[in-house]
Amino acid sequence: MITTVSALKEHSLLGLKDLSAAEINSILERAAFWDSQTDKVVPVLKDKFVANMFFESSTRTRFSFEMAQKRLGAEVLNFSATSSSVEKGETIYDTVRTLESMGIDAGVIRLEPSGVLEELAERLSIPLINAGDGRNEHPTQALLDLYTMKQHFGDLRGLKVSIIGDIEHSRVARSNLWALQKFGAEVKFCAPGNYASSGVG
């Protein structure tokens, strides 16, 4: 899916802020293609190894990725920081670099500190997919939101969208805001009074 969009930072998906509307739309079109497939498994990633590297706890996001990977025929490795050498002081980079050296073909990463993911992407040769980093972005969740809106309304252009909740701590809200604005949608927030300090609005 990602390889069809050559401008996605050498095939990594780190966020939506720096992608164009055309790039985002290309991903959504590929999602529609796979959504239309009736076979549970289409092994386009056969013989590819993908590591889910979760340095921050998650259930739904990790299982969503694992389900998608297995439906595409990938060999999946699940990594949890709570049962790894990270607990003994190994750095995130050392851990990811070790997995890269073992021959994984791509990595899905979720981590708490912001800004680390871009640094990792610059230092590694494998493509990375952001599954949520700090208070920065959660692009895949936002892409799912965009896909749902597009399926329902037919087009994202001209939509009026309200994002309601804890905006200050929501990386999904950031990804949705930046992506929707690229399509000319009007985005408004409804949140507790401290959202203004989040840097989103």
C-alpha cells in the first residue's frame, strides 16, 4: 500500500502534516481497494517480516495492525517494551536497530516521547509506520477517520467537522486537523479550556 506513494518519506508513514492531499487521497483509494476484497487473506506481503514495536501500551491499535498484516500475508513479530531489554536500560534506537539487523522488512512503532520517530526513520533503512508518537500524531487512526467520512459523504472537500474531546492530549486530533485542512474542510474543536495550550488550534 505505502509503496504506491513515492513521496511518503521513502515509504515511511510518520504523519499526515507533511503529506499532500493527493498523497493522502492515494492511500484512501488503496484502502478502498483492499476493503472491497472478499478474500480474508491476499498474500501480497508473503515472505515479508513486519515487527510491531510498541513502547507504549495499546490493545486495539496493535491488534488492528496485526490483523491487517496477516490479511496481507506478512509474517508478524510482536514486541512489547514491558518484556524486553528496554526495561533494563536499552535505548529505543538500540532495540529497533537490533530488529532491523535481524532482517525485518518494516516496523510499526508506537512510543510515548515525541520527536523520536523521525530520528529513528532517518537512522534506519527500513520503512516505519507511526502507530502513535507522544503528543504528535497518530496518522493511521486519522486515515481511518478520513476513510469513514469519505465513504459516508463521498468527498472530504467542503465538510464541516467538529472534533470533540481532550484535544490537548489527542494526537489523532492533530492528524485529523492537518489532513482535513488539506482538503478544504472546516475544522472546529470542542474541548476543555486548556486545549489552547496544546499547539493544535
